[in-house]
Amino acid sequence: MPLTNTFYSIVFPVSHGSFSSEFQSCLSVLKSFQTSTDRRLCKLNIFINFDSAKDFRNKKKIINSSLDSIFTDDCPPTCVLAQPPENSYHIAIEALLINTSGRSIRYGRWKKSRYCVLETATCTELWGAGLEGDKHSLNTEAGSNGAFKAMLKILQKGKMNFDNIVRQWNYIGNILKITKTDTSEIQNYQIFNEVRHKFYKKYRLITGFPAATGIGCGFDSVSIDFNAFAFKSGYYDIPIDNPRQVNPFSYEQNKLIGTKKTKHPPEFVRGRLISDGNNSVLYVSGTASVIVQEVAGTGDVEMQTKTTIQNISALAYRKNIKRCCILPIPVPEKYRYIRVYVKYKDDIPKVKSICQSFFGDIPSIYVQAEICRDSLLMEIEAELYC
């Protein structure tokens, strides 16, 4: 399956400098990836520092224009995020690459949204990134609708539908902000959840949900990344529960922020195991310091980091996976990468030290972002493989 032949590379500038010089430094590395004979880029997440919404949009425009100019029709799906990277860099890049042996890769786009399709004799895999509405919107509901419509169109381009989605990333500007109307108050994250529910109800016909991350960005906007599979022969797609946590789709109403009488919870699972019977990948959703459905370690970022790692360990524990999946398929036990979101910039070194002591030397990136609850100080997502 394609994902057993993919790997992550974290690209930092060679040295600190202006945004332009740091971007050019990273760009030279990306060029070397795309000209390689045995590997190709299939997704980019680009994290940038910014002074204002206008500054972010200008930098995003420069990045996308440069990538289009260099890679033309072979430009990988790209999401540019208003999430400042560690070490006070202006820019840092998380690149997902694929070994091209035995598989084809083609790139495409729908309007401004890029995607790529990986194909083998037994499986088609679709990646989309940076999916947004037609215009930049400061309205979370309009932005969410636009992002999901873009995802629907790209799935159709790949001859797939919402049932094929196994992993999704949801980037929600000012995720904790409360929007007030004449009759109600509702949090931006909850607005997104309502729109997600509408699209899943209409277009996702199978039972259950993808693995997912829902995380904040620097200002009001919404974008989505996703990974979808269509297998041509037998495969397994299995939700993995966390014994320490309630599934997000079962959260009680008092955990959802807004005065609306009935609010729809976040519709995703804690983890998702994909296997063709010989190889497996475990997607670990964005995970924070939540026990059952309550925040643990309020005000203590080191305690929250340790608790989050314990939560991930419990999810990925071999006996837990076998509890959720009794089929005789291989259990992924090696971490492929982690991405770590930290609410306060000054906390990144403490969080990084704890994570490195557990995860070791694997591709990882640490960025500043608001987490989906006000008392949460950090969050980790991960991937395991075998």
C-alpha cells in the first residue's frame, strides 16, 4: 500500500534571516526532492510567522506563486498555515514524500485547491491540502462550507466520496472565539462542527468517522487537508478507541460551547487503522490532556504533555489495538512522525524536551496554535506504521 512507502521530512531554513531568505533556503530543499528519481512530494504543510492577517495573506500568495512557478503541473497539494514554527523561524515545512517504485503519482487541482493521486495495482490514495472557499472569509460558517465543498469536488475528481476519507485536518481560525448574534452565542469550533455534521450526514453514508485534528490558526479562516483510500481488493479500515478517553462524537452537550439548544459534537475517532493484510498504518488523531472528557493538568504544560503522551501510548498499545481489531493483521508499532501544537511560544522548549525523551529522533515539528479548549496548552498528532 502507498503509505508504507511514504516518509516525512521536516525542512527548516539553514539560518535565521528575512522571510524571503528563509523561504528560498527551504525551497532549494523542496526542489531537490522533486527532481529525485525515486521519490516525489505528495503533500506540504508550510507553517509561517506573521504580523497581521494582511502579512499572512501576502506571504501565502508569495509561497503559492513560487511553488506554481517551480513545479508547474507537478505541484503537490499545499496548506499554508498561520501557525508560527519553533525557534522563531519565519517559516518551516513538513513534507510528505513517496517512494515512486511500483506506483504512479499524478497531480491536479480544482480551482486553487491542489491534490495528488497515488496508485498501485491494489490501491488508490488521494491527498488534498489547503482546501478553502473561493474567497478569503472572516466568517467561520462560510469558510467551513467553502472548505467542505472544495473537498467534495476533489474527492469526485479522484472518483471517491466522503466514505473514503480516513484522515482529516481541520484548521479553524480563532477556534475559541465566541460569535454573538441577536439570539445566541456560539464558538467558532462549534460552528465548524455544525457544518461538518451537515456534510457528513449528506455525503458520508458509512457508519463511523475519520481520524482527525481540529486546531486553531492565527485569525478567522478555515482550511482542510485530507487523506482518502480506495482499495481494489480486500482491506481493513478500523476505528481504534482510546481506553482513557470518550470518543469525541460522544461528548456531552456541556462540553460544547454555545447557547444553541442542540449542538453536534466533533465527529471523529481517536485513531484509525488501515491495513491491506500485510502492512498497516495507524493514524492518531490530534490528542490532548483529556481523561474521559475532562481536561487534566490545568495550567501545567509539562503535566499536560506527559498526560497526552500517556493517552497516545494507551491508544497505540498493542493489546488495545487487538481489543479493537481481532483480525489477524499486523499491528503498527513504529512512530513515523509527530506534529505538536503548543498554545504559548515560551512553552515549546519544555514540551519538545518531554516529547523527544519519549518519541526519540523521528521527524517532528512544533508550532504555536490555539487548542480546541481554552484550558488545553498543547496537542500531539502522530502516525505509526509497520
